[in-house]
Amino acid sequence: MAISLDKALGIHQHALEGRVKRAEVLANNLANADTPGYKARDIDFQAMMEKAQEGMNGFGMTRTHESHMDTSPMGQDSELLYRVPHQPSVDGNTVDAQQEQTRFMRNAMDYQASFQFLNGKVTGIKKALSGQ
Amino acid sequence: MSLGSIFDIAGSGMTAQSLRLNTTASNIANAETASSSTEQTYRARKPVFAAIQQSMLNPTQQGQAFGTDEGPGAGVRVEGIVESDAELQMRYEPDHPAANEEGYVFYPNVNVVEEMADMMSSSRSFQMNVDIMNSAKSMMQRILTLGQQ
């Protein structure tokens, strides 16, 4: 029986990747907190995870041409959506700096959790390989 | 791993905010610089910010699939610095060395109160970007310890 490292790590590697991606989007929102007309964005994390789960079940579609749509979990940014602003601003910017910062911090914490799980998996595999 | 691009994004934010702070300092320093004609008078300067899209960075991928506006973006850039065209303050000061024939001098259109508020806003935004960079750093350091006991 072959050992598949990809399967051994489970969903956590995708979760970690998704967290990094979300951190990038939120960092971009905060960098553009004073840019007129900038619209705040965010990633639908749940949709991303559902996609990753589908991909893991082995029913994912393969791309045979470069102009095919990328349906892989971390591929095309189809989950990248625009945020609905709570209050309008004169310059058309929809970034709420405080909220974005809170979300960034929370995302960083979730990243730590995902990392912990992934680390557990890796340590488990290492233990199994060393045969102690 | 795109954690590295968070550094670029936060860095671009810090550059933009420090430039904004720079123009604010210049405006406040020159708030009382009088001169005898409208052309020579200092005018308040303001930076114009614009978001960087990822498609601008690698044009080879442009137009691929539906990716015109897609991608998380890549930070902020300063498009330019514009001079305010608000009206200059004309004051009657015949004793002023720079007064013109009618005894008027022109003061810059700098609103000091507005500049102070701008200064606070930009320094807060700068700090926010520093926080982001610190978080990204600790996330990256964490990933380097993967698999260690």
C-alpha cells in the first residue's frame, strides 16, 4: 500500500493556504484604506473549503487547456468578493480599517490553529516513519 | 506561498503613507510663506493614491480567462502629487517686505487644522501597515518550524 502524503495531511494544508490567501486580501484592504474609490474585498472561506473538500474526494476537473477555467480550490479567485459597506464615504472607499484589522487578527489566529493541526499530522507521520 | 507578497503590500502602504506625511510636513512648514504674487505663492500639496492590481504587475497574464479585475491586488501606489487650487489668502499688509503695489501679500491656501487631521490619519495608517507586516512575519516564522519537535 502506497503512502500518499497528500492525503495524509488532510484538509489542513488547503486550510493553511486559504488563510494565507485571505491574509493577503485583508492586507491589501488595509494598505488601500485611504485610496479613493477602492472597494474592500474578502474571500468566501467556506466556499473555498467546500471546493477543497470536493477536490479531495477525487471528482475535481482537470485543465487540459490554459484558457479553461481553473476549478482547483486555490486556483481562480472565484471566491474573491466585494464587501458590503456599513456606511457610505464621500470618496467611494469601502474599507473600514478597524473591522479589517480585527478580521486580519482573527485570520492570523485561525492560521495558527490550522498550523497546529498540520504540525500534528507531520509529527505523526515522522513518528510512524521512524518506527519507534 | 504568498505570504511574501504581504510584505510588499504592507511596504507599499508604508511608502504611500510616509509620502503623505511628507507632503503634510511640507504644507505645515510653508503655511505662513507669503509672497507678492499669486504665481509664486506656495500651494497645498496632496498625494493621489491608487490601488495596484496584480494584472498590472504581470501583463503576460492579462486578459486570461476572466481575470481583468480578479486577483487580490498588490498594494497601493502614489499616482502623483497635486497642488490644491483652493483660493489663496489675500491679506492687506502694506508693511510686509513682500507686499505688492496695492499693499497686499498672498498667503498659501494651507488649512493647518486639516493638515493636522491628515497627519494623524496617515500616522495611524502607517502603524496599521507595520502591524500587518509584523503579523505576516510571525506567520512566516511559524511555518518555518513545521515538523520540528
